[in-house]
Amino acid sequence: MEPPRPDPEALLRAAAQEGRGRLKIFLGAAPGVGKTYEMLSEGMARRRDGVDVVIGVVETHGRAETEALTRGHEIVPRREVAYEGRTLREMDLDAILARAPRLVLVDELAHTNAPGSRHPKRHQDVAELLAAGIDVYSTVNIQHVESLNDVVASFTRVRVRETVPDSVFETAEIEVVDIPPDELIERLKAGKVYLPQEATRALGHFFSKSNLSALRELALRRAAQAVDARMLDDVRALGLGGTWAGGDRIVVAINELPGCDALVRAAKRVADGLRGPWTALFVDTPRSAHFTDDEHARVAATMTLAAQLGAAVATVPAPNVVEGIQSFLTDARATQLVIGKSRRSRWFELRHGSVVDRLIRDTPNVTVHVLPMPTVADTRRPARRRSGQPGTPIGYAVTTFLIAAITALATALFHILDLGNVALLYLLPVMVAASLFGLRTGLYAGLVSSLAYNFFFLPPVGTFSVNNPENILSVFVLLGIAIATSQLTARVRVQADLAAASARTNATLAGFVRQIAAINDLDVAAQMICDDLRRLLQVQVVLLSTPLGGPLDVLAASDPSYRLDTMDLAAAKWAFDTGSPAGKGSGTLAASEWLFQPLKVGDRVLGVLGVANEAGGDPVRADRLPLLSSLIDQSALVLERLRLQAEMRDVDVVRTRDRLRAALLSSVSHDLRTPLTAVIAAAAQLHDGATPDLIATIEGEAARLNRFVANLLDMARVEAGALKLRIEATDLSDAVAGAAHDARRALKGHGVQLDVPPDLPLVRVDPQLLHHCLLNLLDNAGRYGDPGTEIVVEGRNRFGELRLAVLDHGPGLPPGREGEVFETFRRLEGSDRVAGGTGLGLAIVKAFADAMGLGVEAANRADATGAAFTLIFPAALIVREPLPESTA
């Protein structure tokens, strides 16, 4: 046994916690035990020690003692969220992150946030705080733990909807806040938990003494499990030996023999009696490669049974059963071992030894439960020969050739060598044969070498008789070396085979993960999963899921000719609904030809993976089950990543839609109300007689309304993809002149300089869309240009492309944010002066330019203060040849 050493995975988990905050959970059996009070008390103690502590959210439920403890703390104000006509007050996550305290108190970890919050659950807010390096104290009741939700509902008849994943408890420190059931009932009657009328109803239902006792036991056991897991992780990270048995851990060793299912059931009874976790262990030795199909099926069925009974299932490679079991017991810190002992003859045990006796003798810190197994034959099945193994004709031929070569060499050098050196030469073929071809060929080499040495070199030469008895020793030395070398070689070969098998498994997993990690399409990823599993396991694979939230349906298959009948679909549905295996080789709907395994991440089932043997046998051999389990876990993680990406895209769409809706309402309320007010006022004065100024006001504001409505319609066309281009050759000088004329009201108070040479070539664009672009650019320049300054429209032909720029003298654009001006409803104020506008005009320019294949740029002017907006016409849109004359 190797000395204990730090576990790399435990070290990695410890390293992952560096820089993160620490989570402490105050766990209670039921409401009213004092979780919040204890959290506030400990937070006050930390505050007195000089720690920066704030309250993120605390629910006092009107309890005076709890409210008194909050007065000494700094409380981060909650944010208000409007929801269905009500105002909800939620924890302000951003304010806490900006405040950056050392410790924050967050009550009710299982709380569901109001719609529109960054995270749907409060425990996700806590995860973000921990990632920012902030310590968190929180509270939770045992009925809110996800894995215990159905257990609690089975005896309380109440199923809570707000749950916390068990993964939250993995790195958390757990403190149980516990009071006896009688005392809690007295608190309830005194009105310290609920209002009197609510307390009376609660006493008759949830808060019965039997329910509270059961909840109390669950809370204590869940805390003990968390403490045990943390302790084992620390022990493994430090590389400490021993079992560290704060609680019992049971391991049952299974094998290929009949009756092994009885061992699993016995281990289940032991685990239930000791209330401890248990694991079904199969040791994969070199003998496993020679199992028959029935033996593989028996091992697979036993492991499936153990999983259905609630055991963890493990397969470990080892040179022999004893070393594999001892290694796993040490790593798992197990305290109980359940193993079977078959009745063997004395002769069999003398030849092969007893696994049970060696385990009892060599594992003193583990209690071993030995159960009788059915009688089996005292002979082992002969091992199948493989190429290069002992007894192959090639090995004998090569060995004979080496011995002949050594004999010829010794004969040639005999006049300078004595008999002792000749004997040493014959050690070479013996060692080579034993190392390369195994024990049998090594023994053959030793025997033939001794005979050749005797016949050719020992007097009398040419006979097999030996005159000197001392020479007999040489023969036995050669045979002894052959046996010793062969035994050592066999051990090395076993270790090499195990290492190669482990390397192949790791390489398979690494290659599988590397291939599917970069896939961002669900259909492609599903098809790749099916194809890779078929290639790696030589089985038929089908993947079922509910990608659109509908019924369970086939997402991908390794073979287009797959067939799922009614029984197969029922097994797949059962595996998806329950999160447990179903189908062939399992204990549920075993008549199906497929074995369906759920794809689970945490407590969520994302889909079902079905495997079937094309030859009609067991879906997967027992020695391939660990690889299948690892591949399923990796596939589930890929599907979860793709699901989260899809949800994030949907969230982005919703956020964009909400932002556009809010901005649109704001723009409509401002840009419609202002001109309408002016039009109404001017119309009221028309009763007293029209004046040119009033008419001009009405015309100007009506034009402004028309332009705004046109922008809204244009943006709707862009968003709907309903733009229809009418491309024709267009003269830029005419287009600029027409746009400047139509924008004269927007440019009132500015001088306009049109610097567009008339000899610029024509461009192929949609004249109407180009007109809209120029109108919006000129309107923008008129809004943001300083009054009395000149606006320049400049056209240039440079480096094979045309550039049409609108230049103003104004505040310019904030450095580094020039590209943001083309975003919908985005307005960047360059000075303290507030300019009107909706933020639609430049977004429409960008959309229309993209539709026509133009480029658009925004920048600050290099020659003066102000902004420059440029339309770029690439060479492909420039008319290089004269247009044909019109026939009109």
C-alpha cells in the first residue's frame, strides 16, 4: 500500500475557493427556531470584532427581539420592483457589490426574486456576492433543500415550491439552529412565530410534534453529511491517512459470480441500519477481459441494482482484487466492507489464496461483513491467449533462434572463455524470452539453454551426461532466472495494461470534451454526441429531449434506421420523468431493447440517452459502464451550457424589447406632445385671425411630426426586415442639394456649404433611402451644431471609394463612444445643452446604409470642434462606365 498523499482533485477544489467569499448557512428544522436571530447575533459579534458587516435583507416578521438586533447594523436599502400593480422590495445586489462589505447578512436563501431581477433566485444573488469575495451569512429551513423536498412532503403533506440546490451546501459551513419540538410549539402558541389565528391552523398541520421531530432529524443528518463531506475533502487535500470515521461508510464488493445481488441487498440493509452512505465497488482486474457474456451481464445487472437501491457505483482498475478493494477503502475512508465468500476446496485456496482472509488480515481499521456465496467450481477457466503471450509459436521460434545464436557465439569464443562465462551467455536468451514472451517461453528457454550448455560444453561433450555434479547447479540457475524474470515481467505487464487502459479512458474523455466544447448549436451537438458514443462504445445511440418545452422527442440518433416502439418510448419517458435508468438491464421496463440513461445536471433532467446493442445483447458491457457514465455526465454539461446560452439570448431579446418599448414611450410622449402643443396653441389663435408666423409654426411643427412618424415607420420597417430596395444610378450632387432643400427648416440659423464636386461618378443606391439618410444627418447637425455656425456637406473620391461627410461646429462626440450614436434610441450629449430628438435618426441612417451596402462612420472633426458623419460608397457601387442614353 502506498503512503497517503494529497488528492489532486481536493487540492483543485480548495484552490478554486481562493479569492471567493465564505458562505455560512444557519439551518433550521422549521420556521421559528431562531435562524434569523442567531444570524444577526453572530453578525453583531463579528461587527464588534471590527469586521465590516451590513444587512442585505432580513425578514423580521414583526418579531420584536429580531428587530432589536437589526438596529446596530448598517442596512443596505432595498430596491423597489413594480409587479402587477404592487410594489415589491427586493435585495439590491448592485448596491451591495458597490458597497463591498466584508460580510453581508442575507435572510431566506430559498427566496424567489421578483420578475425582472437579474437572477430568478436569491441563492444565485448570493453566488455572485461570493464570487466577488464577499462573505455571506444566510438562513434556510430543511424543507427547502432540493433533495429532501419530496421526503418532507411525504409526511407533512406540504410541498414547498422554493428550493435550494444541494450544490449550494457543498462549500458552505453549516450551523444547525435547533430547539426541541415542545419548545417550538410553545413559541408558536405564544404568537412568536405566526399570528394567533395562523398559529392555531399550523399546529394542526405542519407543526405537529411528529412532523417537527422528523424535520429535526433531517436537519441534523443533513448538517452531519455536509460536515463529513467537508472533513473528507480537507483530509484528502492534506494527504492524511486513517478512516476519520465521524460516521459509517459502507462498501460492498461485487463480482461476476452468481448470487452477488444478495450481497447488494445485504449492504443496503447494513447501510439503512447504520444510516450511512454506501458504495457498490467492482474491481477491474486483468481477469475481467476474459469474462463471458453472461458474467459481464451479471456484473452490469448487479451494478444497476445497487444504483436503484441508492448506492454510489464505482469501478476501479487494479492488478488484483485485494489491492483494488484496499485502495478504494483507503480513498473513501470506509468503515464497513460487505464481501462474499464462496466455498472453495483446500487445494484451490492453497494455489490461489483467499481474498477474504487477506482483506481481514491486511485491513485492520475496517469492519468486514462476510456473507456465504453459492458454491462454484474449484477450477478457473483457462485464459484466452493473445498475440505475444506465453506459449505462442512465434515466441518459441524466436527463443530457439536466440539460443542457437548464443551457442554459435560461445563455440567461436570457447578458446578464450571458461565454462562459467559460457553459462552467463546463456542467461541472455532466458531473460529476453521471459521478458518478451512470458513464463512458459522463459521456462522453455531455460530448459533448452541448459541442455545446449550441457551437450556442447560440459564434458563429456556431445552427450547429455554430466561428470561434475557442480555443473548441475548451472541448469537450476538458468531455470530459476527464467521463473523469476517471468513473474516480474507479468506484474509489469499488468501494471502497464492498467495504465494503458486508464490513459485510453482519459484520452477518450478528453477528446470527446474537446470536440463538443466548441459547439454552439444544439442539433449539431446532439448529433455529435450520438456519433461519438457509437464510435467509442460500438452501440446504437439515440438522444431524446424537449428542446421547445413540448413532449419528449428524438433529437438525434447515431443510425437513421433506429427504431423505438411503444415500450421503448415508455421507458424513455419514465427515465426522463424520474431521473433514473430504465429499459434493458435495469429494474424498470426491462422488456425494452434500449437502456435509457437520464442526462442530469444537478436536479434537472435535460434529456435521455438511449443505447442498444446492435447484436441484440446487453446494451453496454459492465467494464464500459464507467466510461458511459462519464460520457453521459459530459454530454449533460454540454446540453446545460447550450440551454443557458439560449436562455441568455432570450433574456437579451426581452431586455432589448423592453428597452425599446420604454424608449419609444418616452420619445412619443416628448416628441409628439411638444409639436402638438404648439399646433393646438396656434390653432386657438387662428380664431383671432391668421398671421404668417402662426401658419409657419403650424407648418413647421406638422413637418416635425411627419418626420418623427416617418422615422418610427422606417425603424419598424428595418426591425421587420421589410425594406425593399430600388437601386438605380444616382448623382450625389443632386441628392445632396435635394436633401439640403428639404431640411432647410431643421437647418434654420445655420449656414450651409455644399462642397460636392459635380464631376463625382454616379453611385448605385436607392435614391429614397439615401435621401432619408442625408435628411437625418442634416437634421442631426442642425440640432447639435452651435447656433450661427456653418454646416458643411463634403464629397470626396479617395482611394477608389466615395466619401460623403456632414460636418458641424458643435460639442462633438464623447471620445471612445463614437460608435454608440448609431444604437437605437441612444443619445450622447456632448455638452450641457440639451438637444431634442428621439435617438432614432442616426440608427435609421445606419440601418439604411447597411441595407444599401454603404459604410457609415462617426468621429470628431480633426480641423475644428464638432462632429463628422460620413457615408462611404465602396468601389462596387460606383458607376465606372457611361450610362446608356435615355430613349424617352
